[in-house]
Amino acid sequence: MKGRPKIGELGVPEAALVEEGLEGDARVIRSEARHRFKAKRGIRVFSRPDRLKEWMAQEKLNFDGHKHLITDAGQLVPGWAKNTDGVEFFVHSPFAERTDAGEVIDRNDCSLVIQAWFQIDGREVRLMLSADTTHDLWDAIIRVTRYHKNDDRLGWDIFKLPHHCSYLSLSAEKGKDETVPTKPVKWLFETQSQTGCTVVSTSKPIPDDDSDDLPPHRQAASYYKNKVASAKSGQFKVTMEHPSVSKPEPLVIKIDGFGTTIVKKIVGSGASIVSRPAPRAGSW
């Protein structure tokens, strides 16, 4: 197809490279990831390096010749810089924790949690990409990040919500009308959010009842709308409700010297306009 997007660098968690028994799209992605990894180009694998050694030995691959393709949690993705109108990517997950007994436990090896930090025209904007992270994994990510005094790496202006607005990303309990998050997750959303923030649920429209057990969950959406977006003079957006439920369009967020703005398409034309949010009190 003419104009079809091409992936210059494919970013995958380690599981997408080594997991067996996959079918459908997952198998296609694994095949492409293995091809690129063996060719030493066009791929970035997010993993603790030692986790790949056994698989690489089975595949007769030299570890030292491929380790430049691996990025661990707590590191920046190579090749990007925000110092002059750019962006850097900080990796939160997959990650590992060491127990009091000295055992290393790998966590969330199927999902990528990344903070993108933009600097455009003197303005800094942070975006959280959160995959399908559940509340217990958030608690662990926050604990590890704060232990290393990296609180700023959990600051955000835009948050792509985990798991299609599932309550399990906030707490083990759904709640009657609003999910109450764990203490660390509450800190992440209520303290670390910037004034004028944008919260995005990549999901179907938010339901009015609980007839479907699958996300999105109205209780989680209520928390994000009331305790986060509204409290910070921001906005809560649902991809399949934008700009309307009957006719959804891609949600485009522009980042520039003014901060973050939703790009709105002019009805009946191919043109777009940029809707500016209220002025923000400061910047990260």
C-alpha cells in the first residue's frame, strides 16, 4: 500500500522475543523481532540483559555482539535527546527487584512502561506510556523509582492509561461508584500530574453500568475524571468517544511551546484547528 507506515526501530519486551507457543499477530511480531535481533538492526529489546543469555546461547548468538540492542529499566533509550527540541525515553518496565534474601525477581516482562520527556521551544512536556500495568506492578515501579530518587521520572502532563481504563490498574477493589487507588498509585496520579494534564483512555466508550466485566470500567473512569483531570483543570479523553461516539476519529495531541493541545478537525473539511487549554501554572 502506498504511504504505508514502516517501523524503523521495533521496541519489544523480552517476552516478545523469547516466548514460545504464540499464535496470530503475536507470532508475527515475534518472528519479526527475532529476525531483526539476529540481524543486529532495527530493534530495541527492553529487558535485564542476563535474562536473554540462555535464549541467546540456544540460538548460538554472541551476547557481546548483541547487548547494544538491549535496554534495562532505569536507563534511557539510546539515540534520543531532549536537550534541543527533542525527546528522551526513560524505561520503567520490565524491571527487576531484589528481595531481602538477595533473590532477583523479574516483573512485568510482557509490558513496556516508558516516560517520554519532550523539550520543544523551551517547554518541557512528559508523557507516560503505561501498557497493561496493574496496581501491584505500579506500586513496585513507584517504590523502585522513588528509592533511586527519580520522582521526576514519574511526573507527567499526558497519561495514556493502562489496560483500557481497567480498575485493576488502580486497586484490587472496583468500588461502587469510584475506584479508590492504592496509596502509591494515588501519589502517581494526584501528586505527579501537572496542572492542565490530559488523561487518555484508549478504549471503548465508558459504560453507564457494570453489565460487562471487561474494561473500560466506569468506576475507574470516574476516578480519573474527578480526582485527576478535573482537579488539575485538565481533560479526560476516551479514544472511541473522540470527537463523538457515533463517529470517532484519531486523537491527536500537539506538543509545542504552548504545552499540550488537542487537535480538532474542522467539520466538512480536511483542515484542523488547535484548541488551547487554560494556561498552566508552571511546567515540569
